[in-house]
Amino acid sequence: MNPREVAFTGLFTALTAVGAQISIPLGPVPVTLQVLMVLLSGLVLGPRVGFLSQIIYVLAGAVGLPVFAGFSGGFSYLYGPTGGYLLAFPLAAFFAGYLAENFEGRKGMVIGSFLGVSVIYLLGWLRLAFFLGGDFHRAFLLGVLPFVPIDVAKAVLAVLIAARVKKAIDWR
């Protein structure tokens, strides 16, 4: 990795941590700006560096740094009701970045953002369902459905921001 990639990895790790603190409680899964930052990391940095920034974020929280929502951290959060969402962040950044790089224009960014959100929903929903004793329907109602309009807006916002950032700087 070159020094710019290291710096941007750290920046997006920190932005995800800050996004986690902007939180509105909504049942067992809060509304935060983490998803926006995860998508931006992939769209702006590309699949490899975006993935790495989110791996570092998840590992930082797992070892106890207070980077998760509510200034929390610890390995137990990966086993809690929101653990699947957290574990999906690196994959979401990777897919968003991969599709953004491999499709022309904003089309790849849009598809990548929605695939990234879908990956977060899938892993988050599955973990939440197991946490709720296998109640997949209740997990969907609590951990996916209320967030769809919010995360659609975050995905669109991520595309708009990433397009402007990429136009303004050539970070590589």
C-alpha cells in the first residue's frame, strides 16, 4: 500500500466510527450514518482499500475501541443483535467499490450501493433472526423493513457524494 492508500484507509475507518455516533435508536438496530460511510469507502476508495478500511473498523470495535454506535466496542457486539450488520460492512464496501470500478459512469455506483445495502441487510437480518431465536419474520420487521427508505436515501446520497469527491480528487 502506498502512503495515500494508508491515509485514506484511516480516514474512512474514522469516518465510519464518527458515522456510528450519529445514531437514532429504532428498536434493537439503531439508525446511524455507518451505512453511508461504508458505501462511500467502497465507491471512493475502490474494492480493496474500501474493504480494508471496513475490516479495520470492525476489528477496532471488536478489540474494544469505542467505535460502534453509542461509543461502544468489544467482541460481544459481533455476537449481539447488530453483529451481522457490522460483519457485512467490509463485504458491502468491497461490492460497492467493485461494481463502481467495473461499470461505466454512475450506473456502477448505483448498482454497487444497492448491492452493498443488500449485503448488509442479508447478513444483519440473518444474525438478528438467530439472536431472536430463529424468528426470521420478526427479524425482518425489526431489522430490515423500517430501514429500507432510510438506506435507499443513504445509497443515493453516497453515489452523489462519491461522484463529486472522485471528480474533485484523484486519490490514487
